[in-house]
Amino acid sequence: MTTPGQGLHSHVLAALGLAITAGECPPGTVLRTDELAQRFDVSRTVVREVVRVLESMHLVESRRRVGVTVLPTESWNVYDPQVIRWRLAGADRPRQLRSLTVLRSAVEPVAAGLAALHATPAQCRELTEQALGMVATSRGRQLEAYLVHDIAFHRVVLNSSGNEMFARLGDVVAEVLTGRTHHHVMFEDPDPAAVTLHVQVAEAVRERDAARAEALTREIAVGALKELDVLAP
């Protein structure tokens, strides 16, 4: 259960995070603890806790006698899922989606190839189950249900690659897929060809065909970029 204090913390964190990532508080802006406490009608303790979280994301820097200063974009932890969520909620969404999708296109095909070599039988089964779940929810405007299977599918690919760096990108991919769905950068029903490709990737991984798994996943990435050309130019 969320306590009142936690609710206030989340509210202030979201408001400041969105304002910073949207450019409403540009780099160099100095935020004063007292002013923030008054603005949001919260205690200075809540503000300090929020600032600590923002500092951990490298969005701000706190200095005595100066205040809390918004850092340049180059300093931000752009892989932080919360930062990704805030940036996708802003006006810069199309560029962010493209940047993140290009990242996925560089990583996920290689991860799929490795998964074909390293996935356990249990991971192969889960990959197939999630692909079939995508098929089952790909019609009838079931995008939220489809999203659950889509995220799980890509997490399995990254986790079964055997590469811990790839595995840590699971939350990044989840935020990208969630952002596309919640901000309506998806067709009402997923592209049937893309759904079929996911099933084929699961088959290739199960059959230990690394080259095919990598090639098919690259097709998925190319298709995702083409969709962005239409839906988020």
C-alpha cells in the first residue's frame, strides 16, 4: 500500500522529472529546495529525497550554497527506465523512439543469435509460449495484452543470450514497447508479418540456428523503424 508520503514523493519526482526532460527546466537552471517545497506543498525532507533520486539519474547536481542545478543532457543516465519514460512522454518522443529503436536493432539481433546457442530448454519453451501469446492477442485491438507477451518475449531473448550486459537492457526494451503502446505509436493491431517473425525467431532459437535467429530479429528491427516512419515521423 502506498503511504501519503510515498504518494507525495512520487508526485514531485514525476513532475520534476518530466519538466527537466522536456526542457521546461533547461540545463543550468537552479532549483531551490525551499521554493520546491512551497510550490508542491510538501516538506523539505520530501524534496531532498526527490533530489537524491534525480541525482542518481544524473539529471541534477546538488551543491551547498548554490542549490540543485539541472545538468546537461549529455550527463543524464539515458538508460534509466524512468528517464526513458519521461522522455517518451514529451514532445521529443519521435526522436527518442528512433534513437532507442536503433539501439535495439544493434543489440537484439546479436542477442537472438547468442540465445540460439545458449538458451536452456526452459527458456526455449518460454520464448515459444510468449510468441504464441503474441499471436493470440494480435487481433481485436488487444494491444495491452499483446504488450505483456511482447515485453516478455524480448526479455527472454536478452536473458537467454548469456550476456549480462544484454540482459540488463530488458527494462529499456520494456519502456520502449510500453511507450509505443501508451502513446499510440502502434497500429490498432500489430503487423501480422512482425508477429510471424517473432514465432520464427522462437523456432530458430529452439532449433539452435543462430544465423537464422539473428537475421529474423534484424527483420523485426527494420520493420519497427519503418513503422516509426509512418506513425512518428
